[in-house]
Amino acid sequence: MRTPIGMAAILLIAGCESMNQKVDASRQDRCERADWALVGERDGMSGSPLLKDRYEYICGDMFKPGPYDQGFQKGRLRKPPPGA
């Protein structure tokens, strides 16, 4: 009776580890391919300055703060005024 439960637990753990590796690889791919100026511009238009910290945490050295900041400022200038 314990053997089927033990096997199920092992398979569950192995499946979770495989899924974590796929998520990490996908995240790394998105960080490498990101156009940080466009990301910053989008965030600037939506008014989300706190996302920069998240990108730095998730992407590490792949995050490019210079182009992001330039894009963010450009997006803020393009943001329509409230009530417009």
C-alpha cells in the first residue's frame, strides 16, 4: 500500500521540478529578447514605475535600466492627461 503512494509522491516532485525548469528557461528567454525601451515606454504610458524593480529582480544582469528609463520617460510624455 505504501509503494503506490511513495511512487506518486516521487512522480509529483519530479513533475514540479521539470515545470520549474521550464518556467525559468522561459523567463530567461523573455529577459534576453526584451526591448527594454519599448517595455519602459509601455510602463510609462500606464503609469507603473514600480515594475522596474520587478524586472531587475527577475532578469538580473539581462535587464537594461538605461533604455528602460529612456522609454519610461517617453511613455510618460505620451500618456494622456486624466479625464481626456
